[in-house]
Amino acid sequence: MEQNSQSNKGGQSYRSSLLLFLAASIWGVAFVAQSVGMDYMGPFTFNGARSLIGGMVLLPLIAFRERSRKRDAVEEETPEKKKARRKVTLIGGCCCGLAICTASMFQQYGIQYTTVGKAGFITTLYIIIVPIMGLFFGKKVRRIVWAGAALAAAGMYLLCVNETLSLNKGDLLVFICAVIFSIHILVIDYFSPKADGVKLSCIQFFVAGIICTIGAFLVETPTWSALVSGAVPVLYAGVMSCGVAYTLQIIGQRNLDPTVASLILSLESVVSVLAGWVILNQIMSSKEIFGCVLVFAAVILVQLPEKKRQPEAESEVG
């Protein structure tokens, strides 16, 4: 019986790992979709369309979860608690939507002036930026994070700074995006324990979509013909990146250690380089590739659990 139980756990862990790798692969290829989308429409139009599609894709998932709760006779909350949770979910969704909208716009503008691979690695820096930002909220930063930050800084120098010691405009915009994504993660960290995660995500996509759509009509000239021509990258970014990958993440993280899960999801940056190379024929120099290796090593380093101090052995009683 014990062997069967361990075998089942191993199988669940393997399936969860595979689901998370699929999610990371979808997000990695999404950088290509974002880059290709710029051939047909402006950044506001692209992000507005993809975000609204992402919100709509999550609606069936919300309906399915609600039916499952009723079918499994999950204990309902009191009307007061329901109302409070609804209010927090709405406020949190609006705050997250504003943050993800701003971050996505910087990323979308930046990806026009840099390669897909570099954009993927620079965006992944949020894993290091988040704990450092936690200092302002009184959270202790582990020594391993400072080591990771130093390693990432060296990688960023090789990846982004050219021979004339100047920073590419696109790399700078994507780095600002990584900082704002870090704020987005901290906002989620605050609201998620008090709100429904999937509903919060759905609201954030609709909020971001509405803001970007308004921006598109103010500073761009969105047309149906452009949306139809760029339907493939828009649908991929909306349906696959927002809807499918998010669902895979929810299912995959159920039976997996959070540290292992985050390590697998960070492979998004590696997939973005491979996707840019295979699909867009974007080639990196050996210096840039080594910079990617250092950034990815830093991302892995900060996610490793810190060794706990072993309690001193008790002296023998003589």
C-alpha cells in the first residue's frame, strides 16, 4: 500500500512538472507573438485585444469552478464574508490590472527595439527584484538573494551593454517592465489570500484591456483589418498565454513544491531565446549568450532553499 501511495505521488509530481513546463513554454513563445504582433498594430491595440481575450477565456474556468463547488457541496461563506471577499477581489483586480497594464506596455514598446530572447531574460529578473523590494516592507532579504542580484547584474551588463557602454532603449524599457511586474507580484501577494485568485486574474485582464483600448483610440488608429491580419499573434497571446497557461499553472502547482514550481516556470526565459532563434531567426552573440546564462543562473540561485543551521549535538550525559 505504501509503495502504491509513493508511486501515485511520483506520477502526480511528474504530471504537474509537465503541466508547468507547458505553461513556461507557452509564455516563452508569447514573446514571439508580441514581437510579430507589432507588424500589424500598435502596442496599445495589441495589449488591449490580448487582455480582453484573456479575461473572456477565464470566464468559463470561473463558471466551471463555481459548478464544482456546488457539486462537491463545499461549505458556503456567510453573506457578509461573501460581500467582503467580492469587494476585495474587485479592488485587488483593479490594482493588479493597472499594474499589469503598465508593465505590459513597457514590455510591448521595449520588444520593438530588442530581441525576443533578451526581453525574456530581462523580464525574468522580477524573481530577484521582488525580494529586494521587500526590504521597504520590513522583510528580510536572504544572503543568497544578494549573491543572485550580483550575478544578475553581471549577466545584465553582458546581455545589454554594448561596446560603447550604452544601454539599448528596448532593454531599458523591458527592465522597467520587470520592476513594474515585481510591484504587480507584491500587489497579488497582498490581495490573493483575501480574494478568489482566478476571479482576481480575470478582473485584472479586463481592467488592463479597457485601459489599453482607451489608449489605443487616443494615440493609435486601431482598425478591424489590422486585428484580422494580426489575429494569430493576438489570439495566441490572449488565449494561450493568458487563459491556457494560467489554468495549467493553477493545476500544476497543486501537487508540487513551490520552489520546484518556480524553477520550472523560470524556463520561460530559455524558451523565449529558442523561440526567437527558431521562429524569427534572431541570433545572439557569444557575449549575450553568456549574459543569459548568468541571469538564468541567478534566477535559479535565488529560488534554492537556504540551508537550515543544524542544532548543536547534545553532549552525552556521563
